[in-house]
Amino acid sequence: MQAFVTHRGVVAVLDRENIDTDQIIPKQHLKRIERAGFGAFLFSDWRYFPDGSPRPDFVLNQEHGRRASILVAGKNFGCGSSREHAAWALMDFGFRAVIAPSFADIFRNNSGNNGLLVIELPEERVQMLAQRGRKPGYELKIDLENQTIRDDIGFKIDFAIDPSRRSRLLQGLDEIGLTLMHEADIAKFEQRRSLSSHAPRRG
């Protein structure tokens, strides 16, 4: 997966609470077998009219929203079903990070395994970012190595993240990649086990 070290990007604000995975990527779009292509259907029930035309008042249909790579949202983001497609859709649209007061645990894990950084901040700080983010073109810089978020007009805050998740994001390692780092040790173990299973039994 793509490593995350630092990222500067335009902010989109979706100031709603309890945004579940069926809202992030509705179930009718889950027929694809590859990870790519889900970005077109991100928030589709909110993003499009029933005839498929875009809703002009929805943030991702606005000029700055189409360029956004950092999403600021309400608490309990990613609740609901465990579908990994939610992280895929956000990444495929172009988002690299989501900032919210809280996240559903499964969504947090799925995001970390796909290179999407989720950042929990106190609700009042998220609201401050949401207020600033309503100005088209507002940008944030996220530094994962130093665990800071800042803008160009005086906002700066540190954020916490699980050390193992931080390490894997910095290195661009999903769970498979992390396992493959120990490929030589695994091969040695399998070889020893194979020899042991073929050794003659005593008595």
C-alpha cells in the first residue's frame, strides 16, 4: 500500500454524525471484485439525484470538494457493517486522511490496512477545522512522523495514534506486507517442521 509520511491537501467537510459504511459506499455498488473504481460511488445516495445527476449542494460536487484529499467529519464515522469497501471508496476518490472526534473500530482497522490515515481529535477542535474547512480551498498539512496537523493561518495540534499502526503507515505495509517482512524466518520454520515430520519415529 502507499506509505503515508506527510500530506498536504484540500479539506472537505461533511459535518454529520454516525456516517455509516452503507452511506459511505451503498450496498448496490459492492459487485466489483477489484478495489479500484469505488470512488465514483462514494456517498452516492447523498451525492446524486435518483436520475444520476449530481446534487450541486453536496460538498464533493463542488470545485474544491472534487480536489479534496482530507475529510473532516462528525463523531462515530464508519459505523455499521464491516465492509472494507468503505476505505477503498474513500481512497479511490482521492482521500488520504479522515479527521473526526471518533471512529468505529472496524473502520479504523480497515483504513489502516489500506493506507488511509484516520485521526481522532477533540470535538471542539474538529468543529474548528470544520468551520475553517467551509472556506473553499482550505488546506491542512498532516505530518504522521511527528504526529502534527497544521494550516497556514495558525492552527496546529498534535494527535495520537497507535504506534504499530503509525509504523505500518509510514512504511506502507499492510498486514500481508508486515508478514512478508518475516518471510525468511517463516521459510526456516517450515523447513524445520517438514524435516521433523519426516524424521524416523523411535520405538
